[in-house]
Amino acid sequence: MVLCSHASSNLKHGHRRWPSLHGHHEKGKEGQVLHRSKRGWVWNQFFVIEEYTGPDPVLVGRLHSDVDSGDGKIRYILSGEGAGSIFVIDDKTGNIHAKKTLDREERAQYTLMAQAVDRETNKPLEPPSEFIVKVQDINDNPPEFLHGPYHAMVPEMSNVVITDETKPSKTQQLKVYPGTSVMQVTASDADDPTYGNSAKLVYSILEGQPYFSVEPQTGIIRTALPNMDREAKEEYNVVIQAKDMGGHMGGLSGTTKVTIKLTDVNDNPPKFPQSVYTMSISEASVPGEVVGRIKAKDPDLGENGLVSYRVLEGDGVEIFEVTTDSQTQEGVIKLRKHVDFETKKAYSLKVEAYNAYIDKRFDSWGPFRDTATVKIAIEDADEPPVFSSPRYSLEVQENAPAGTVVGRVHAKDTDASNNPIKYTINQHTNLDRFFNIHPDEGIIKTTKPLDREAMAWHNITIIAEENQNTHQKASVHVSIKVLDVNDNAPEFAEQYEAFVCENSQPGKLIIIISAVDKDETANGPRFIFGLAQEVLNNPNFTLRDNRDNTAGIYVRRGGFSRQKDDIFYLPIEINDNGIPPLSSTNTLTVRVCGCDSDGTLQSCNAEPYVLPAGLSTGALIAILACIVILLVIVVLFVALRRQKKEPLIVFEEEDIRENIITYDDEGGGEEDTEAFDIATLQNPDGANGFLPRKDIKPEMQYPLRPGLRPVPNSVDVDDFIKTRISEADNDPTAPPYDSIQIYGYEGRGSVAGSLSSLESTTTDSDLDYDYLQNWGPRFKKLADLYGSKDTADNEDS
């Protein structure tokens, strides 16, 4: 079976032969029979042009088998990629057609399987074989810049021609590179690069000339003009075109936009807009004050535009300085020292502005610096007085009488007017008014004697102001030292108390004493210690001066007794070496104590020897414990007695009149809690049983009415009181008079209403109070209130 391509060019491809199912017999030269298989399939690659838009399906090729005699008994079958959907075969003739338009960019080739079978039995007549249908490319895709639009940067002033740095020889040519590379753009074409020129691209520049160019084959963009200045134009828009078919007529093209920005280089020196600057400053200005500002312009950016300033020369180099403001790039002229109009009225400075960072490529363009002259005029000002010294230190003797001269301060007006000066003391520094000053002469005097020991230094502030202009004033600090005189006698360094054992031996040291003196060292130590004149021959103790500002007290005799003398007072005289010398007498207390054999103190109290032998410590503790127990028992007994409540009035049933008590004093008010058990109200636990009224003695106690249950612990006092009122209203033994009760606690929502049984009595009461008529005239009113109903009924009847 043979496969024939529809295109004549396809016949040039190689073919394969496959053995047929039916063989032929041939004889060899020697008469032997040779069996030769018949040729079956002859294969070629099929080609189908893409994007075919004709009215009929495209004939791809034809299949034909050697066993096909044309009688229609053979059926051709096509299978594989696209079989049936894209490629169809005429099962009788073997013609293969493409019924759909193909796109190479979607699929470049298809692999199919062909086979010839018997139409009746469906048996393969020849084995299946594989062939390929390739889609032939046409130029149907334009170039595309997949990563556009582009952004690039190139330094300003970039070179257009770049050469090797090595010097060429006579036979060697200089290598030249056309411009500085900016960036490379790349376009892609979906057409087949192996077939024709459909994917062969050529680059060209449509916009951006004459500043930039592009290499046609690589797409590298380069600078085309020299000395492109960022300060003149910073950004360029370049349009690059990529065209296929090698750039020839009929090729497809695509474009992209490239934004190229020039980056800054230091190609501009700083420049002062004027050569001379004029400024002025008052002579009253203080160092550090700003005189003025100057600025040199530099159009460069970033560190290329940083400008620094310095003073080169001038008569004001030591008086003024210039610093650089990093925010504004200005040169700040500042006062460095005080200026005086009367001394010098003007100064001149030569200031230089220069770039901190220099690009050596542009050294040949000239120095990257500029200079300007700054002239500074000094303005006259009404200045405050000036003291002859910035600080005064004076001295005065302590205890000097009032009016003693301490010293003098002096100030003057440096202005041409030379106004007179007035002196005062800042009283905030002279709160105790120790000093005053002469307003015209500046002489400082004391107003009272000074005590060095109270305050050794005095610091005051003297104010000098012009008489004609009090706003112009100056101040100076004056330190006054109070010189010491020997006016304080020495005294004990602390309150000493010595102890001597009863069994001490003569010559034993019992204490070492020292002294202090409030005066300075020149009038204080060294101290001289000695016994007072009246005890110079003291039989008990002696004193020894150690000559190091201390002294030791020693025992002169033995045999001390606490029962006889338990304490001694020893007067000691202390002298200093001041001029004149001063002395004082201080008393040392010496106690006699009992000691053990090692000299350790046991007791310094004389009472154990005076009192007779008594009880031991343990016995005393036992007695105190018994007393405490008895006191606790008494307190408990009293507390229990207070908790016991007795009825106020007990009415006997036999003769209630005998229990009527007449009294004129008023009740205790809210403090009277005897009429009712207040503990019951404060503790709802007491409501668990029936508690009889304590202002009467009932004949009998009735049980609780049905439905009246003890109040639980959680019930409020309000409910408890309502329960008690209900019980009182229905109690036949209740007395005929109101019972006022004081309650320590009101329940939630209590309106503090009356709890009187008069208000809560029922109209249908069965109580009989006729016996009140027999009590006499004193109970007539009460009998009318409670017995009027029956009486009125009888009268009506």
C-alpha cells in the first residue's frame, strides 16, 4: 500500500516500505524458488498549510494498498491524534482531508495510524503503521514585547563614542563603541523560527532620535548624542519597533515604549548669585547669634549638589564663623565672640562655597567652588553696665559689729553716654538681710553680727543699673566668707556614761572621752582635759590626758558598793588652744554595777540589794496568770448577766391594778431597747418560735395560727415584723394599750411606719374591756375608748 502526499514537494521526503500480506514466488539463477514479499506501505510526511480558509476541505494525501484491486473489498481506517475530528479518510479511495483550519502556534504536528482491512471480515490485510502530519507555518503572528513598557536610566553627559584606553599601534585600529548602553529590549514572535523569515526580527527606533539609537539585531538601546544635560531635560520617551521577515516589505511589526531618565552627575559647580553680601549685627548680641545667611546655587541633585562653606580670610575670622545648614544648603554666618561698636564698627569676610563630592571626570571643566565677600557692620546699642570683675570673693570676721565694711564692687556704662550706676542687692539672695550696699559707691556692709558656725559662706547677687535707663542692668555674684574667731568652747563629743564594777581594782580604765569644737581647726584642737578645780583631788577617779584630743578616766580606789553609792558625777574641764583660749566643764556620769569575776557587767540597779529576798520569777509569772484568769471569769459573768432580759412589768391575773405604775419621766427613745428583744429583730433566727410579749404576763399562750410559719433565715425583717403584727392582732391576751417598739434595722423598702397594735386591731375583736369601768376615774378615758361600743349599743337600745 502506498501513501501519496497531495503536495508535490512532499514526494521528496524518504519513505518506508512494509511487507504485504500477499507474497510472490520467483526463481533464482540456479532454479531455486525464492519467496519475495510484496511491498506494502510507502510513507511520507504530510504537510498541511495553516490558516487555510478555502471552501473545500484540504486534501492532505492518499493511502493505497497493493492488494487493493479497486473492487471495493478493502476499507481504509484512520486513527490517532485528530482522527475523525480534524482528519477524515475516504474508506474506499484512501483520500485524507483536513476539515478544520489548523494553527501551527496551537499544534505543530499530528501523529496518525493507518490500516487496511477486509470490508466484509474486518480482518487486517496489512499491519497498521504510523505517519505524521505537520502544519506548515505562515507569517500570521506579529512580534510582541512581553515585558514592555520599559523604564531605564542612564547618567547624563554619557559618552557617545567609547574607545579602548590602550593606545593603538600603526597596524592596529582603535576599537570604537557607538554610545553608552542604556538597556536591551527583546521581542518574541510566535511563528516558526526554522521555516522562512517569519520569526526573523529586526529592531528600529521610531521616536527618540537623535538622542538614542538601537542595534537592529540585538535590540540594545544606546546614547546617540553627547553631553545630554539632565538640568536641561531629564526624561525622554523612546519608541522601539520590532519587525519580522527580516525587516522586509510585508513583514509584521510590534512596538514598545521605553522611558529613559537621565541620572545626575556632579557636572555643575556651586555658584554665588552675587559677589558681595552686606549684613549687620548689634553689639549687644551674644555669641552664637545668627548674623545672616548666604547660599550658593548648585543644580545637581543628592550628594552631587551638597555645598559646604568656610571662611578663607578677613579681619573677622576670629570674631565670626560660618556653618552649613544641611536642610537648606545655606551658609549660616554666626557671631563667635562679643563685638563692641566703640572698638570696631565693621568686619569683612571672604567665604568659599565648594562641593563635598567631586567627579574626577569633570575636573577639566574648572574648579567646583566659588567665593563671595561678606561685609558685616556693627550696630551701636545701649548696653548694660559692665562689672570690673565677673565674680567677687570677699571676707569678713564673724561677730563683727553691724556696719562693718565687707568690700566694694564696681561697674561702669561702656556706652558713650557713660550714665551713672546705681547698686542694689537682690533680696532673694539676702533673705536674712545680713548685708546692705551703698547705692552709688557699691560698698557692701554688714547689718548684724555674723556667726560662722551658723553659716560659713554667704552668696549674694549685686545688681547694677543705669540711672537714666533702669532696663539696662547687670548682675554679679558675690561670695562672702565669714572668718572664724574662737567663740565656741569645746564640749563632749557625745553624752558619755561610764560604768565601774564594785570589785574594780585601782588604776583600771573605765572610759575614754573626746571633745569637739564648733570653731575651725585653728581655734579648736588640740584640747586639754582635766578634772574641775573642785574635784581636783577626787578620791574615787582620776583623769589622764592622752594628748591626742582624748582622755582616759581611771579608778583611783577599790571597794565600790551600790548600796552605798550607786552613781557618781565627775566634772571635767576641757580647754582649746584658740586665741583667746576657751574652756567648758562637762559632767561625766559614772554608775556602779555588779560584775562577775571576769569584769562582765551583771546589773547596775541598786534595788535588788534594797528589797528583801522575795519570790522567784517563775512564781511571779504564775501569780500574774491567776490574776488574768480571774479577770476573764469576771468579764464573762458580767457579759452573761447583761444578755439576760427581765420583763419590765409583770401583770398578775389576780389583781392587775396592783401592777399599774405611774411615772413622770420620758422614755429612752430610740436608745430604749428594753421594751422588746432587739436581738430577735436583728437576728431573724429568733423567729423560729413564738416569743411572748414582755410587757405583759399572758394567761395562756395560743399556738400559732394555721398558715403562720416561722420565718426562715433568708426572710427580710419587713416580713418578720408583719408576721409579729398579725400574731399580736389575733392574740386575745394582748393588752388594751399601744406597745411602742424600737427596731434596730429596717427591712428592704421599709417606710418606717408605725407598728402600733392600735392601728392594726381588727373591728371584729372579741376582747372585753368592761372591767376598765371599775378602775376608777383615772382610767375613765381608757374605758371610754375601749368600752364605748357596748355602752353606746346599750344606750341606743
